[in-house]
Amino acid sequence: MIWYPYQQMKTMTPPIKVKAAKGVHLYTEDGLDLIDSISSWWSVIHGYNHPELNQVIIDQLQKFAHVMLGGLTHDVVQQLSDKLAEWLPGDLDYCFFSDSGSVAVEVALKMALQFNTNRGSKRRTILALEHAYHGDTFKAMEVGDDEDYHFAFENNDARRDVIHIPTELLALEEAFRQYGDELSCFIVEPLLQGAGGFRMYDVAFLTRARELCDEHDVLLIFDEIATGFGRTGNRFVADLVLPDILVLGKGLTGGYIGHAVTVANHRVYDGFLSDDPAKALMHGPTFMGNALACRVALKSIELFERDHYLEKIAAIERIYRQELEGFTDPRIREIRIMGGCACIEVRDAKSLEGFKQFAAERGVFNRPFLTYLYAMVPYIISEDELLQVLRTMKAWFELNPVKGA
Ligand SMILES: *Cc1c(COP(=O)(O)O)cnc(C)c1O
């Protein structure tokens, strides 16, 4: 029996069973053809069943699927770390691989804390954002700030090492004034906070955060698990403001195999170099550097560059704006658009009840949560398919009159 995520198993409506998938289409057991408007939790950026991605996995499988990185290494993980070092901005050159995003965030936080321990500093406090989401493991949860995900641990007072601030310049200045010399790191989802409600904020906040981190000797961590690989319209937000540690996941393997990476700059890496074995980074996920995952990640990056994905994402954003800007309904609180992400936030979660079924009847798979109805489409979506997604979202409001009106 499968135990499903974020579900009350007692009252859950049965999930849709997928039998095949191709491009942006999911083909279901009931004979439906559904456009996936959320890219399987934002990861399937090239669509499903992509011939070139399939092929590299088949090729690698004929050599080997996996060997551990403890005492062993292989060409594919070497090629991927070389490619990332060359492709990522600045001196983000040292790649530590993990099997999932949450673990990669743990690694980033561990790096920041141990970087300080290694240099004899007692800095332990972590600065994070309100409404942050950084994963579901304990420490990642602690820096997260979303009660809807983590309420079960609310009474766990481990939170005292973490300070949360809103994405406002005044709050940022105040936090550094008050705690600047106790902070080990500042972790953010840059520009776009995903699971915390598709909240978007200005790059000026990050520019100032970089300056304050430099002034106060604090490491800046970008969790780009959701924003990386073009989702904000930038290749990485790190192209605009350079962090000390960058975390990538989700789109890294084009949604094929769970894998993530924590990339450190030279300064962080050098903080672990020593003749003392106790100063080494003590972490090692079993499946880190999995050869199938690394091989498909390399191909995914190749497609991203070769097929000019930033242009595709700019086209998606234009259509989002053309279809959604100015769309109003009394139930809608705000519409937010950035790059490959569009969100219609409603005032009351009840006004989204039944949307999943409504969309399925119109050939679209979507899964709103709380008060957020959003699209994070695969970048290879056609204009017609994208219009079908957005017009389904609008039709939900147009065809369901406000009750009592
Ligand atoms: C999805 C996500 C994570 C967690 O990644 P998993 O692979 O699900 O563990 C962490 N941070 C952000 C910003 C995410 O969107």
C-alpha cells in the first residue's frame, strides 16, 4: 500500500493513474490526455519521454547504473562537475552531489556551520526568509517557515537558532544590525519563493543581502532548487547576484531521476582544507553522483543551451502576461508572473475546490494547493497547449459564478 505525500489518507481522493507520457502529455488509465501544467513538481523541464534523454540513460545503463563515490569515482560525475564549474557563474566550482533537494540543503547548512567551526568561530545563527520552503528534512524544515507543511513540529523549539525576516530591505538591514556578528549564513530562495506561495520579490533585496553578508562575514546561500534552470526567466538567479553556496535540484536531471547538488565557492571549500581529518565535510549520501542521474543531467544542460531555453521561457512569460494580466474576479487576491511561473492567488482556498477535476475534464492536469492556483509548465510546451492551460484556469472563474452574487 502506497502512503501518499501531504495527504490525509483517510479522505484522499484517488490519484490519477498515468499509463504513458510524452512531451507535455500524460495519458491516463481512464483514457484521458492531460497537459501537465506543473511539470511533475516543477522538474520535467523538457517534457516526458524525451528521446535524447532516454538514449543517454540507455547508453549509460549498458556500462553501469551506479557506483558509490566513497573510494570510487567515474567519468560521468567528473564531466558533470566540470560542466557545472564552467557553466555556473563566478567561482562556484566545487560540487557535492545528493539524492534529493532537501539533503542538498542540509549539506549547504552543514557546510556553512562547519566552515565557521573550522575557523574557530562560534557563529551558529541562521538567517532565513518568512514563508521559506527548503525541504522536508528536519534542519531544512527548521529554516523553512511554512506552517502548512510543518505544523506537526511547531512545538519543537529547535527553531531558536533560526531567524526569519520578510523580503523587505528595512527588515534585512535591521536583522544584520542586530544579529550580523552571530550569523553563520543567510539562506534564501532567490527572487521566487515557490512552495511558500509563489511569492516574488525584487533583486535589490539580494544585492543588498550580498553587501551585508560581505560586511558581516556571513555566507550567502541560494536555494535554487526551484528557481534554477530558467524558472525565473534567468538561467540562475546566481547570474544576477553571486552566492557563496548554490543548491540545485528538481530541473537538474530534467525530472528523470532524483538528484541535487550543493556547489561551493573557493572560499568555502578552502575552509575545509587542512591536515586535520576532523575538518573534512562529514556527509555522504549513498546515491550521490549516481551515473544515470549525472548522465541525464549533462544531456539536460546540453539541451537547455542548444535549444535556447531562455528564449522559450521568455515566450512563455509573454503568453502568461497576455492571458492573465488584467484578469479580475472578486475571488482573486493577486496574480503574479515571473519567467516560467504564473500564480493566481485567491482569497479563500474554498474557491479552488474541485479545480483539479474541472481541469482534467478540459485536458489539463493541475493541482492547486491552499490559495494558490499556479502553472509551472514544461519549457517545451507549444503556444496552443499553453493557451489551453491558461484558458482553463480563467474558465474556472468565468464559468463558476461567485456564490450569492
Ligand atoms: C522542492 C524544493 C526543495 C526540496 O527538494 P526535494 O528534492 O523535494 O527534497 C528544497 N528547496 C526548494 C526551494 C524546493 O522547491
